[in-house]
Amino acid sequence: MTEKILTLWTGSGLYNLSLGQAVMVLVGLLLLWLAMAKKFEPLLLVPIGFGGILANIPEAGLALSAAEQAAHLARPALLEQMAATLQLGLDPAAGIDAWRHTLTEVLHGDVSPALLRAANDMAMDAGFAHGMLYQFYSVAIASGIAPLVIFMGVGAMTDFGPLLANPRTLFLGAAAQFGIFATLLGAVGMSAMGWMDFSLNQAAAIGIIGGADGPTSIYVSSILAPELLGAIAVASYSYMALVPLIQPPIMKALTSKREREIVMTQLRPVSKLEKIVFPLALLILVVLFLPDAAPLLGMFCFGNLMRECGVVERLSDTAQNALINIVTIFLGLSVGSKLMADRFLAVETLGILALGMVAFAIGTACGILMAKLMNAVSRMPINPLIGSAGVSAVPMAARVSNKVGLESNPHNFLLMHAMGPNVAGVIGSAVAAGVMIKYLG
Amino acid sequence: MQDTQLLNEGLALMGLGMGFVFVFLTVLVIVTTLMSKAIGRFFPEPVAPEAPARGGARAQASQGDDVMVAISTAVHRYRRRHRR
């Protein structure tokens, strides 16, 4: 009788809960609280936070692959077999717990995909299965599908009218991408100083946080540095939610009151034909110059074409509502699955959070400085405040520009002017992502 | 030794990436401007604005009348109700 009670107890969550897991459950709850009480990107932080809690349930292994589950639970005979498959020697004297530990470490670390598949097959033959969140992750993110489908939805929601009316705002979107590359350099610098240990691929994936574009950063890090995906996605989405707090001080510091009061000329009307041709022209440029950005920008252009061509209302409606919502749920849960304690709780995560903030700040500053330069050079007045909208984060960054502008001059509505650099930022960060993937992938 | 190499590669990627983003978006600006000009010249929206302008002016006027009637009725009713 006591033995049975003991089995129940050793199988319980409480008995098996490690300190790291407890901390991560609290982190998950913190994300949920931020989403619910503070309205920080609730559409993403609720699934991410909840996924993070699910991934850290002890013994359930929802976010583990079959091989990892087996390493944790299987009998010694199977462990030995798996070690043989992974070309690994197990020290017979070390005891079974040490074996489990070694196997888990190896499965987390750099093991070739072929060996990993073999180990997974072996575990599945023995009756182990991939965890639910692991399945979501491999379908939604590892395959690259979810960020791309979301990009299509974003394309279907985007109105290029303000950009077409004033194409030069594209330069603002380009300038704000400097945050991405400056952060990359920062991450590389941190490794050179010996504070952190980031490879160039990881540094690039961290830098893309500065693009302020959730799907782009998830897409890039799923290709270049899947091991950092959880931290990068969380940093990226939380900073997007923090745009109204991070940007205004920088904007005010870099502009004079006089500049903030600049009234911009009314945008010209844009014909329907222009709006239809633009996504096609953009697509052709991508084809000609940067095929590596084709997945991201191709889906983006496709979504936008569905919106503008006017003959597939139903498809456009699905892409920007039902489909994007469905995909967001799975994307959020899959990102949450990367919040497992043993991988998320590391010094690197703190580094990523810090670098992400810097990336945002530098991007904002560069956008504003570029707008000031353009204002000085061009005949048409340009309010420097719209430069900060160059860090995508559609449409939050444009709203912030508008709000700060209204504070200086209550009759100066910058929203439509800021939408131009805002969507230019989306294109700019997708191009930057394409360059990174081309260079490092 | 390896660190400086990493830094150099980071710098190279930064120069290359930023340069490429600017070149790409500059080309996009040029293409967009040309496209808008071409469309403005060869397809100067005769269909879109004219049709609503011709048929729309009358429709708009009658619509305006309808709106005026609706507003005055509403104001009338509101006043009557609140006088009591």
C-alpha cells in the first residue's frame, strides 16, 4: 500500500518539479499577466505564455521529441541502443541517471539531423511519441509555414496607398534597418569580449529583433538559430508591445519642437491600378535581386495582390481574418514550447533581451535622423517624427508618430504620412532578412 | 585571433546588408515613381473618377437631401421628446 502511494508521489508533478521549471511557469504567468492586464500584444502573448507553462509541466514532456522523452523515461537497454545509434559511449559505471543526462545533453546539442532522425525512429519504435507542442512546433515553425502565412495576412491587411503617394518614405524604412545590423555587431562584439557566446548566425538572428517584425524574426531565427527562437520571439513581441514606451523619449530627444510641428503636404490620391501593379513590381524586383527574400516578400505581395485586385474578396478576407487567427494560435503555442527551462534560463537570454531593446532604440534613432536629413535636402517638408515609424511594428509605430506629433501641434495629423515609412519598414526588414539568410544560411 | 575574425565578419555583414537594403529600396523608389508616372500618363483614371463624378454628382445630391431629411426628422423628434 505504502509502495503504491510512493509511486503516485514520485510520479506527481510536485515531486518532479525542478527549480527551473517553477521559474519558467512563473515567467509564463508573467507573460499572461502582461497580456491581460497591460494589453501587451495579447493575441500573441496569451498563446506564448500558456504554451510556456505547458512546456514546463514536469514529466509530461509536451515540448519534447520522442528521443528526448525516451532519454528521460526509457529502460537501460533502450538507452544503450540509442547511445549506439548516436555514436556515443556510455560509461557503465556512471549509473542510469548519468546516462539519461548525457543522452539529453547530446540530443539538445549539435547532433547531425540524420542521427537525430534515427534516434527518434528508435524511440518511436519503442512506443514513445513526440509531445503535442513539439508536433505543433515542427509543423508550424520548423517548416517555416506559420510566419509565412502570417506575412500573407499582413500583406492582405496592408494599404500601400500612403507609400505610393510618397515613395521616398521608403528611405526611412531602409534607414531604420540599421538597428538590425548594429545589434548584430553588438552581439558579435559581446562574444568577442567574452561576455556571451554567440556565433555569427545567432548574432544575425538576434539582430533581426530590431526589424520589429514578429513573423520575420521567427522566420529568420528558425533558419539561422532555432535554439534561440524562444527568447528571440518573446523579446521581439514584447518590444513591439513596448513601442509606445520606448520610442517617444528617443523621438523627443532627437527633434526640436519646431521640427515636430512641421505640417506635411496632403498626400495625392493613388489610383487603383497603381495599387494593383505595386505588389507585382515589388515581386519582380525580389525575383531579380534577392531570391532569398522570396518566401517572405512573395507571400506578402501575394496577400496584398489579393486585397487590391478586388476579384477575390473571399480569399483576402480569409487571409486577413480567419487564417491569420488560426495560424497565430499555433505559432504562439509553438513559440511557447521553446520556453523550456533548461534552454531558456541562460545568461544568453538576458543578453538577447538587452540587445533587442538596443536594436529597437537604434532603429528608431536612425529613422528619425534620416527623416531630418531628407527634410533638410528636399523641397517638400518632412516631419522627422514619421522616421521612427520606419521600424515596421505596423501600425503601432505609425500611431506613436501621430501621437507625438499631436502633442506638439494638435492640428497636425501624421498618421497617414507615417504609414508610408511603416510599411516600408516591413519591406526593409524582409530584405534585411533575405540578405542575412543569403549570407549565412 | 578568432574573435577579431568574428568581428570582421560582423562588420562585413553589416556593410553588405545595410548597403543592399539601401540599394534595393532605392531601386524600389525609382521603379515605383516610374510606374506611377507611366500609369498617370497612359491610364489617367478616366474610368474611375469620371464615372462617379457623372453619375455620382446627382446621386450625391439626392443622398444629401435624404440625409438632411433624416437629420431634421431626428432633431425634431428629439426636441419633442425632451420638451415634455
